[in-house]
Amino acid sequence: MTLQEGRAISKAITAPKPPRRKASRIGFGDWILPIYALIAFVFLLIPIAYTFVFSFNNSVKSNIVWREFTFDKWLNVCDQIDVCVAFGNSLVIGVTATIAATVLGTMIAIALVRYRFKFRAGISLLLFLPMATPEVVLGAGLAAEFLSAGVQKGMATVIIAHTMFCVSFVVVTVKARVSTLDPALEEAGRDLYGSPAQVFWRITFPLLLPGIIAAALLSFALSFDDFIITNFNAGTLSTFPKYIYISAARGIPAEANVIASAVFILAIVLVLTAQISSAMRRKRLAKVN
Amino acid sequence: MAFSAFATGTAQEQAPRRKSKIALLLLLPGILYLMLFFLVPLVSLVITSFQEPIPFGDFGEFQTAFKWENYVEVVDTYGAHILRSFGYAILATIFALLFSYPLAYFIGVKARRWPLLQNLMLVLVIAPFFISFLLRTLAWKSILSDESFVITSLKALSLMAPDAHFTGTGAAVVFGLTYNFIPFMTLPLYSALERLDTRLLEAGSDLYSTPATTFFKVTVPLSMTGIVSGVLLTFIPAAGDYINASRDFLGGTGTAMIGNVIESNFLVTLNYPVAAALSIILMAVILVMVTVYVKRSGTEDLL
């Protein structure tokens, strides 16, 4: 059965709803998947737990052997000044590249959904290819271009590179949001004599905002954790992943674990808050209906 | 597009309006940017891959030429690395698929009655993304090092030869690649399985098919879009990766992948034409494999 056939069948069988089967007893088979999922989650979280635990290790040079528990590394992260500088660079690069990629990508997403134009297939391909190209090729290509143009590598070249690979991801994310938008809302705005700018900023933009925020967060995450493309285009500039790569040979200081753990906790709290608040909103809506 | 699997939501029917001036203004900056920093770099890689050393020139100085022998030389010298990269990447993709499918099935189908639980489990799946890629790979290196609890107990139980190692071997590299790209596999699988109509599975069992037949004839074909997206999202970065195979991480001598060779030629030995030719080969092989794979799995509309 092909996919299309499967879809057709699933559409054909819509009504009436069959009575839900009652599980008469919970057999062994019903436990396999939950137990497997539990083991899978533990497996996925092992290196995270390891990194977190070793951020409390009172390590001297390398942070491989457990010595003793201390809060010291959390309280004095910037004693290892190189880690903090690298982290600061990563933040600046992440924020700048995110803003640039989000603006460029959102504009493209709106144009793709809302307007008809020539070369649509070509443009779609140009947007798809950066996501289908291995990072090492993107990095080496840009580095070859900068080399032949005689551009000095540094913060600017890294920001250019990160913006480039984030644009496509922004387009995909925002496009999904634009295509769920009801054009009637904008038409209503125009009917009420809103200028194109007013219609955009007071109707389209607020409705797109959740998609734009999701795209920006994704861009920042991609940029912040990128190593491969950065390594080719950073020259002597240090970023957080690059710092880890370089110090991997002689041992990572516990301060790096502190920063990574703090970023992890912040990201998890952000995501969980968003999840729980949207679940609560769903409940409220369900009550109203 | 393969990656639209990540996006959910119902598309409103929209007749695109003709206002090509506004469309042009919206598209131009981004498209020019991608041309300048994505297409031009690819072209300059092609040009670099044909360059030859300047006679009596300095280290790392090349001039434009048409030295196609570069490609022959590269395949001769690094053929093993190229094969190894794709071998590791294929293995990692298969393991990631085997690991992710039951997990995605549980989250997307079995846990449907509890949407909050579903979302929380998805957060757990993407949690590894929130901690540095390099640090989580190094964490595995410590956890699975020769002196570690895991390896010493395996050896004590005679499940591993006393003089065997795990880190530094090809198996460790495949392990690392699998672990690092699991979320890329699980998410698209989840979004395909989440839409699976379970009544079709009941129909299968009503028609006296065994659970296995139902799975391979109904569930797998219906989740094919997710499988294809997941395979692409895992295979492409895995084939070009050079962190896991690096000696300071999970690799050792004899595990170097094509990415390691590109990196050392470009950044260490400044042998740009070799690095460029290898990049072009990597990209070409991936594009060919992706096209064939997507055509054969009957999901051309993905791209």
C-alpha cells in the first residue's frame, strides 16, 4: 500500500466512530513500550546528568576524576576567564545572527505563502539546499570564499556564516505559521481602511509572532551550539564550542560544565513553562466551549 | 520539503495574489544573502578544487588552474575515509531508526490520551540539544573509557575481552553518531505517527492479519514520510561529522572520517584543493544518495 492509498483509506473511514475497544486485561505486551521508553529517556539523559554532576567537582586541571563536591565552580565561573570570554562571544554571535536570520527568513516566508512569482521552484531549492548540505561543506565553502576575497576571519565572518545556515530554518518555521493564518483577517483590516503598514503591524505581525519567536529560539540554539562551521570561519576568535574542542585534548575545566549546565537549565525551564502554560490555556478553552 | 515534518497545523486555502513588487522586496534581501554566502561559496569550492600550487610559491599558496587530477589523487589517497564515512553514517542511521521508532510510536500513538505527558516526553527527546554537542560527546568518552565503571564491569563479567577498548574504535564513533542524532530521527517519526489513524490498525486485525503484518503493511507505510525525513536528517549530518571520529573525542587511529580529512587539510596543512575536492565529493555523493533514496521510497513530494 502506498502512502497515498493509506491516506485515502484513512479519509474514507471517518464516520461513524467505532466503539472504543476496552482492554480486558493489561498484558505483558502493554508494558514493553512504556518500559522501553523509560530506558530510552534514561539513556538520552545520561551525558547530561554526567555534565551536570561534574560541574560540582572540585577539579584541579582536568575534570575527569571525581575529587570532591563543591559549589565553588558555580560561584566563580569567571575564574577561568577564557571560558567566560568564549561564552560571551557565543552570546553576541547568537543574538546578532538570530536577529539577521529571523528578519530575512520571515520576509521570505511571507512572500512564499502570500505571493505568486517566477522562479518559485528555484527559490525553494535555494532554501532547501543549505539544510541538505553537510556543515563541513558549508564551512569549507565560506572559508574558501573568504580566503579568495582576502577577508580577515573573525567575529564578522562567524556571524555571516551563522546567519546563512539559520535563514532556511527560519523560513520553514515561519512558513508553517503563515500558512495557517486566515487571510480574511487581513482583508477585514483593509476593509476598515487600514493602510498596508497598519494591517501588517497590527494584524499580520501579532498573529505571526509565535512562529517568529519559535524560529528565533531555534536559530539561537543552532548558532550557540554550532562548532563545525564556526571552526572553519572563526580564525583565532574563541566561541564556547570552539573552546571545548581546543581544550578537549588537555582536559575541560569544570567551569565549562557550569556554563553548559546553566544554559541547559534555562532552556528546559523556558520550554517547560511554555508547554505548561499552553496546556493550561487549552484546558481553559475546553471549559469555555 | 523534508523538513516540513516539523511543522504542524492546518493550512488555510490561500490564493496567492499578484503583487510581484512587494514579493520581490520581501524576497530580495534573503535570496541575495543566500546566493552570496551559500551559492558563491559552493562555486569557490569547485574553483579551489581544481587549483594547483604556485611554482616555488609559499606553503598554502595556490593558483587557479584546471587540475582535475586533484580528484583522482583525492580518491586514491582518501578512498578508505570516504567509504568509512558513509559506512559509519549508514550504521548510525539504522541504529537511530531502530532506537527511535518504538519511542516515537509510544509518544505519538500510545500516549495520545495524555497530551501534556506527550509534550513533556518530547521535551526529554530534545533535551540533549540543550547541552553542548561537544560536551555530551566528551561525557560519553568518560563514561565509556577503559577505567570507567561500565567497561570494567563488562570486563569483569567476561562480556568484553580484558585487553579490549571501546573508546577509540569505530564502534564508539558509530555509537556517538547514533546518540547525537537520535532527536533528529525521533521528531519527524513522532510527527508522522502522531497523525496515524489507529482504527486502521484495528481494521488490520479484524481482517485476521497478525500484529507483525499489520505493522509492516499499515503502520510503516503510513509513517513513511517520517521515516524518510528522519533518515535524511540523521544521515546527512552524520556523514559530514568530524567531532565523534576525532581522536580527542570518541575516535582513535583509523577512525578518521571525511570531515576529519577536510578539516585537517583546510585548517592545519593548508592544502585547500584537497579539502575542496573532498567537500565536493561528499556533497555530490550525498545529493545522489538522497535523490535515489527519496525516489525509491516513493515520497518525492517531500522535497
